[in-house]
Amino acid sequence: MLGVLSGFFVVWCIILVGMFVGRREILGDHARSVLSALAFFVASPALLFETLSEAKLQDVFAAPLLVAAVSALATAALFFGIVRFLLKRSLPESLMSSMGASLANSANLGIPIAVFVLGDASYVAPLLIFQLAFFTPLFLMTLDAATSTHRTTPLGFVLMILRNPIIVGSALGLVVAGTGWQVPELVLQPIHLIGGAAIPAMLLAFGMSLNGSRPLQAAAGRRLDTLLAGGFKLVVHPLLAYLFARFALAMEGPALFAVVVTSSLPTAQNVFVVASRYRTGLTVAKDTVLITTVVAVPAMIGVALLLA
């Protein structure tokens, strides 16, 4: 479990720096929104392009990828049905909280956990590819359509996709990976440097958002939504991954352990960035990221005790 603890230690160090910077107002009043915009429009597209352009598609488009897709989509669909039709939340808010209940921190925590706990970084690649290439763009496209002030035509929908930098960065990375083209080092180096700002910017912005607020505040009116989202992410998501992998695909041993551990990762910090970008579901996004990041350690230990 040293790898798990190391990953969380790094995350929380940057979050605490963000809290300190925000509390002392070192970067000014609008620092959080500026960092969120930097991550969404500039750094994240560069990071996604570099990550996906170096992927070996033939290695990741296999059973683990199918488990990642089915478990995440099923978790999101089940949660969406509850918040949309039982709790009567708006469509944009329901989409945003469903993202928090099903989108895992596959990069910043997934990679070190795969290396130190599972013994191979490739174990997290299927989840990483699925989320970067399909799941996150799917949420962004539906949020674009749901928050539009006018009815979206087919042409308008295509234009929204082309204007979304994260979707464009992901798509270009997959094209490079699929064609086998080697990006010139002179071009890749600035992309690498810019992409390196994505995770720190997201974590610093998240840390700044924690000042003056505590999770699960009754006044926000979203305590139930947050608890449900956290429960779905840390319990329902890995349970669905286990059931599908074990009984539908007959996976066992290290492969089964890997897909369940990666599905039990906490909510990704970029859920908060997306919530800030679309100005919906901020309370649930922030609280779900915080709670699942704290509780994920004992949750993963539980998974290890049950399956290892």
C-alpha cells in the first residue's frame, strides 16, 4: 500500500499549497478561475495529446478496456437515473454529478498506484485511454448541448466539438497513435512542458476552492447527492467492474485485481475543473473529489484484502 499512500501524499501536498496560496491571496482574487481556465483550455489538451499519442492501441483495446467502459458507463447511467428522476435535479447538474460518481483519477493517482501496487503502469492504460478518448469527451459534449441556450443542430454540435480543446487534444493524440507518426521532438517538447502544468493547476485550483468551506454542508442542499456520488464511485463502480470482469469475461488473478483496483480510484480532480468551466454542480463536484480522495485509501485496502 506504500504506492497508494505515496500517490495521495503528493496530491494532498499540492492541494494544501493551493489552500495556503488561496487563503493568503498571494495570486489575487481571480486566481482560482484563471488556473481552472489554464487547465481546461491550454494545459489539459496538451497533456491528453501527449499521453494518447504515445499509447499502444493494440495493447489497451482488450478485455480491461471493456471492463473500464462497461463499469463506468453503468455506474454513470445508474447514478444519473437516481439524481435526475428521483432527486429531480436539472439536466446539467445531473450530468455533472454523474461525472463525479464515475470518472476516476486515472492519471495522477492511477499511474503511481499501477506502478507501486500492481507492479506495471500498463494496468492503468485501458482506463486512462477510455476516459481520455471517450468518457470525458462524452460528458463534455453532452454538457455542451445541455447548457446551450438554443437548440443544438447537427452542424452546431460538430462546431461545439471542434471548439472544445480537451476533445480536440484527445482526438489528435489518438490519430497520431493510430497512424504511428512520430511527432518531432522540437514540437513535442513545448507540448510536454505545457501539459505538465495541467495536474498542478487543477490541484492548486481545487485547494483554493476549499478555503472557507467544509464538505457536506447542509446549507448547500446537496449533501445527499455528494454521499451518493461518493458511494457510487468507491463501492458501486468497483463492484460492477468485479461482477462484469469475473462472470462475463471470466477474468481472474492479477488481471481481475487490476481492473477492480483501478475502478476504485477516487473521483478525478478535473471533474471540479469541468464543473467550474460549465458553472454547474460545483458543490457536489468539489465535495465528491475531497471525500473520495480521503476515503479511497481504506477502500483500496479493502479491495486488496478481498482479492489479493
